[in-house]
Amino acid sequence: MEQFDFNNELSGKIALVTGGTKGAGKAIAERLLSAGATVIITARNVPETPNDNLHFISADLSKPKGTQQVVRKVLEQFGRLDILINNIGGSETKGGGFAVLNDTDWEETLQINLLAPVRLDRGFLPQMLEHKSGVIIHIGSIQGRLPLYDSTLPYAAAKAGLINYSKSLSNEVSPNGVRVLTVSPGWIMTTSSVRMMERIAESSNTSIEQAKQQVMQALGGIPYGRPAEPEEVAELVGFLASPRANYLTGTEYIIDGGTIPTI
């Protein structure tokens, strides 16, 4: 049985975390850094609290030009990429179901949640396959299985597509040494989640705690009783990216506090 240095298990590895300046992406980047990896993060805007140990690349990954820029800069500066965490994603569409959404709503959501990861995979996979080594982790969502049609219909559809694509890609590249996995979180307590609860509390004249309960009820309940902390999601991703998970590929890992009510 191979022995691992848990405190430095990613030493010598080059990792990229998209959307790595806040929320779960920031926590994932810091988790990989703590394991000894050299970590690059991308986002459109400079981090509010810069970490000199993280290499930042400003890019709009919703555009092909942005993904091409990131691939070029990473390979030029670091020579290779060992770990790719496709974390970027989100939903900015208005609520109201299918009738209020137009083509732009759908196209913008698909670009950032599905096509950006596809383009980055396409950019980095050739050198991973050449080295017969690499890890790609797609951050999905339980909405790929449990969609909330009123507020996030395109997002849920995009994440379902990402989960399916991730499995297909794994079947193709795993025989050549590249592991591909999906991590699908439920509700995560990020700063944007806090702002959302503040808006709900203000509009409904309730407390923050009552707003939290409203959100959990909309999800059908969270048996664990609370949202995930970003660091909890990051810990799972850190394990899956490590040599300890060498036999894991092609699998979706759900971290939702028991939200999804089915097996």
C-alpha cells in the first residue's frame, strides 16, 4: 500500500481553479495550496482579498477568447497542468419559469456552466494525455437532478449536461491515465447566499434565520439542517484531486447534507 504525506500530497502539482476568488472556488484553491500544489485561479475580477501564494489570471470564461487566453497563459508560464477544477458557474436568470426566459438567458447560462468547462478541458487535455496523467473535476450541482424550474431552469439544464458530459469524457480519457470526476454540491453558505437571504428577509419582512428556512423548504428540506460550508466542499475536492483517490474516475459525488430525497 502506497504511503502518502497528507500534509504535502500535491507537492509539485500544478492546479487551476476557475472562479477561484470567492465562495467554494476560493476554498478549493486554498485547500489545494495547503496540500502543496502550485495553484492558479481565474475570474473576471481581481480577488477582494488577494493571496500572494495564488497565481491570478483575469479572464471572462463565458467567451471562447477567455478560455483560450487562460490555456495559453498557464501552459506558457507553468509548462503543464496536472489538476483542473472547473468550478466556475452560476445563474443570473430571472424567476418565473420558462415563459420569461429568452434565448439570451439560455445561451449565457450554457456558456458559463457547460461550454466554458468543455473548452478548458479541450485546451488542457492534450498535454495531460501526452503525460498519461491528470485530474479534471467538474463542479456540478444537485440541480442537475433536482431542478428548481421557477428560478434556475437554464442553470439546472446546463448542470445536468455537465454531469453527463463529465461521465462521457471519463470513459474516453481514463484509459490513458486522466481521471475525470464530478462534485455536485447542494446549497453552499457563501457571501452570495448571505446576500440572497438578506434580500428575502427584507422583501418578506422576516429574519435572516427565517429566510434560511424558506430557502431550505424550497429545496425540499436539508436533513442535516444547514447549508454546506465552502470548506466542506473543498475538502471533498481536495481528496478527489489527490493520489489517495487514484482509482476514482467517472463518478459523481453529491455533497448536499441529504437534500436529494432519492437513492
